[in-house]
Amino acid sequence: MKGIVLSLGLPRGRRRMPDFKMIIRRHGITLIFAALLLAGLVLGAFYSRSADKNTLRSLDFLFTTNLDARLNQGAFGTFCACFASDFIFLLGVYLLGIAAWGIPFIAALLCFKGFGTGVTAGWLCVSHGLSGAGFYLLVLLPGTFVFCAALISFAVKAFAFSKHAFFYSLSRKTPAASLREDLLRFSSRFFSSLGVVSVAALLDTLLWTLFAGTFQF
């Protein structure tokens, strides 16, 4: 047994602990953005208890808060509604990412996305009980999760580019590295993220088509 421990190159009785400083250094912005989205989700869930119908209807273009209208759409209408909603958020992060002052607004946009998601989930649970909760978990959550993961990942890239643009604009000397190549890479990441948006919209459409009619509201 002693020979096995020595062959592994680890002292007996000691185990390697995860390097939390390294994790925070590498993924700190991702964790912050995820926390902001979750905080917005919690706020949205609490707000949904007191939200009136007019507010819910006004939010329906960005979030699923008018279930009757959504259930009457066909598959193509469902795909367009889901894709348009996700595209607006992704485009917003892109436009804020190319702005030198965009970082705080990127954070606010992620929080707002979480808020709307929480409003949808909370409204379904408050209005329709277990049936609403099951509808959200089975029909809405998978596509929402895919898109939110992609949105956070893209927001991290937007943060990096906006930070670069900010220091670039403050520099008194002409920086050696141009923003052009970074902008091309950032734009390429935007178009690849659009592919994930399409997948999330297709997943939403498939789940709506297969299971939405089984729930009675």
C-alpha cells in the first residue's frame, strides 16, 4: 500500500484541495453574471405575486407571461416568438459589449433577464398551482436554461471587450494592439451564439408542440 501511495506522488494522508483562488480568477465574471441572473430571478418570482395583467401583457414580448395567446400560436409562431425574445437580449449584450461604458448595463440586462424569467415561473405557479409548475419545468425551463447559459457565456466575452475598449479610449498613447481583430473575434462569437439561440428556440417549439396541449389551464 505504501508503494502505491509513493507511486502516485502524493503524501500519505493528504489530499489535494481545489484551488478556489484559481477558480475565482478564471471564472469570477461568469459566477458574478450567473449570480446577477439568479438574483433577478428571485426578485421576479416575488414580484409575480403582485403583478397585474396589464404588466404581464406588456412583458409578454420578452417573456412568456400571456399563456392564452402563446397556446393559440402554431409551431412557426412559437419558434418566432422564442427566437425574437432571445435575440433581443443577445443583441443587447453585443451592442453594450462594443461600448466602452457598457459593463454596468450588461450586468443590468442579465439581471432583467433573470427578473423576467422569475416573473414567468412565479406567475405560472401562483396562477395555476402544480399544473403551472409542471408546465414551466417540462415546457419552458429546458430552452430557458440553454439560452441563459449561452447568454452568460457571451456576456463574459462582452465584458472583456468592453473593458478593453474602455482602457483603449483612456490611453493617451496609441496602443500597440488594435481593437479591430478583437472586434472581429467578438462578432464571430455573437454569430456562433445565435446558433445556440436557434437551438433553444427549436427546443422550446418542440416541447410546446408535444406537451403544451396536455396541460389544462
